[in-house]
Amino acid sequence: MTRNYEFSWDLLGDIQLGRPNLGPMVGIDVYRLMQYCFRDVLEQNFGAEKADQLFFEAGKLAGMQFYLNVIKEAANFNDFIKSLQAALVEKKIGILRVESADFDHGKFILSIFEDLDCSGLPELDHVLCVYDEGFLAGLFEGFTGKKYQVQEVDCWCTGDRTCRFTAELIQQ
């Protein structure tokens, strides 16, 4: 299989140079238009399970890259979370809260309020934030160097007014 490119942070470009009048911000509706059209096309071509896998993998790559290029490094978990919370608000991705942290067993419960992907969407019969699961897994792996399984357990789209995730260290 021939690839056209491999992701690098440089592919995000120089936004100030390229958008001197419009700037770096775009409406959430436009972001969601792209995301959910991608999702629809992936599901039509590969099925829902494969689309979920691809969204998770893309989110994980994005989370790892976000850690390397935005968070960069953190001396401890508290510094990691403080930096992540600030970056998520600055980038208008969401408001992160750690509900519980069990360091001994590598288990965490995290909530994201005003989530970029789903806050304000109509109710559905399933959670929606598979990309976010991957994003959080990538962030945790970037910080710890260890793999995490992340699963959304509550979602705006299931009637909750926050997205809640469990993150658990994968024992190797």
C-alpha cells in the first residue's frame, strides 16, 4: 500500500501565515461536519466496528502528538493534569476533571465538560466519543510510556451532560 504522507506536527502548518484574516478559529459546527461526514463514509464503506477502530486509532495518534507538542513533558501526574486542563481549555476542546485516581492500580475516571465532539448533540442510544477515547489513551501513553485502555461510560448523547471515561493501565 502506498502512503501519501505520515503525520507530523508540521502538517498543521503556519496558521498565522495561511489565515491572516480569518485566524485560527473555526466553528464547532464545521469541525463536527467534517468529523461526522468522515464517520458516515467510514461506516458506509467498512461498518461501524471498523469506523470505531479507525476513530480510536486516529484519536490515539492525536493524543500522543498533542502530548509531545503541546504538553511536552510533566514531572508528575498533577503537573500533567494541570497542563492538560489548561491546554484543553485554551484550545477550546473541553473542561477536564479527574473524578478519581488510583495510582497503585493505574485506574482513573475522567470527565470532560463542554466536549468538542458531542456537547449539545441530540440524545442517541449509544456513547459517541470513540475519538476521545483514543485521544485520552494517547495522552496517558505519552505521559507514562505505558498503554491504557480508555472507555467512555457516560456521554452527552446518552442523556448525561458530561462525557465520562475510565482509563485503565493495560498490564503487559
